[in-house]
Amino acid sequence: MKQNKNSNMKFAVVLILVAVGILGAVVIFSNKQETLPTEIKKIDVTVQPSLGEKDAPVTVVEFGDFKCPSCKAWGEMIYPQLVDEYVETGKVKFSFVNVLFHGKESTLGSIAAESVFKRNPGVYWDFHQALFDAQPTENHDAQWLTPERILEIAGGLPEIDQTLLKEDMEQEATMDNVKIDEDLVREAGVSMTPTIVINGKMMEDPFDYEAIKTVIEQEIKDKN
Ligand code: CA
């Protein structure tokens, strides 16, 4: 009889442990559900460089900075999949907005990129890529985005007139466009780079490609 009582006790303890386990799983699961994207106003990308079909049903905006290591990583880890799967299939238009969280170098890189976009839109994305490629993998806080280095990078793209690019950087000729980007950053409440916004939905984790896919697929479904 005593033994029976003991095993009943054991059974009860096991039951409680199982219940706690289930409860824990539910809490974790509902926490996961909470990382849904934040709804913000749709980003106006009219004057932004855009890749893909003009009338694609979904617009993905990257708020990024040529000086930011995570943006370089995003460009290597997430961007190629996104382009293959969604931009080249006409489902997504991809736009880039400059963020100036790393001070003078961010500003200079943005002015240069806006200049290339204005004068040679056809090579903008190549220049954009070349700037990220040139970002050092180590000691990235040290100064590297200088006018000399930018001209050197531009030298790899014969379409770019280096004299005009140099003048644009010296005169901050495309500052108005950089200011437009700064306004978008403020309005959207961007606080980190990269920030990814899909049809006005700001992603919690820019590196969660599965979550990005889910939102894109949902947006495509909603449009049909
Ligand atoms: Ca811009």
C-alpha cells in the first residue's frame, strides 16, 4: 500500500513536469508569434534606386549604410536569395535608402552613391555592390570611406565619370537626395541597420529569411 502511494506520488510529479513543459512550450511559441513585423506607413521609393519590376506587387526596402558591417553581411547572406527568388521572378521590387548612422563616412558614401544613381542609374547597383565589397572585414570602424577610395572603387566602372563624381562629392551636390533619405529614416522610425520593410511592414529580424518569405508570400496573396 505504501509503495502504491509512492508510485502515485511519482506519477503526479511526472504529470506536473509534463504540464510545466507544455506550458513552457506554449509560452515560447506565443513569444515567437510576437515577433511579427511592425506595421508602419508604406515607404515612398519614387526617388530611390529600385531593382526589379516597376509594378511588382511587393516592395522590399532596405535601410542600409555602406559603413555598416551588418549591411555588408545582409548583402552576402540574404540579398542574393531574395533577388533569385523574388526580384528576378517579378514579384518584388527592391529599393535602398541611405542611413547615416556612422557619421561623415556614411554621408560621403551616400552622396557618392546618389551621384552615381543620378548620372548613371544603369550602374548604380554595381557601384552599390562595389562599395560594400570594399568595406574591410576587420577594423571596419577605422576610416575607409574617403573620396580617394570612392574614386578608386568608381574606377572599376568605366561608365562613371570620375571628374563629375569628384565634383559631386566636393560640392555635396546630391545632399538633397541624402536629406530625403534621412527624412524617410526618421518617419519610418528606423533605429538599426539594416532595417527591412516589406510593403510597410518592418521586420523584427532582417536576417530571418523565412520570416521575410512569409511576409512576401502573404502580401502576394493579399494582392490577388
Ligand atoms: Ca536615396
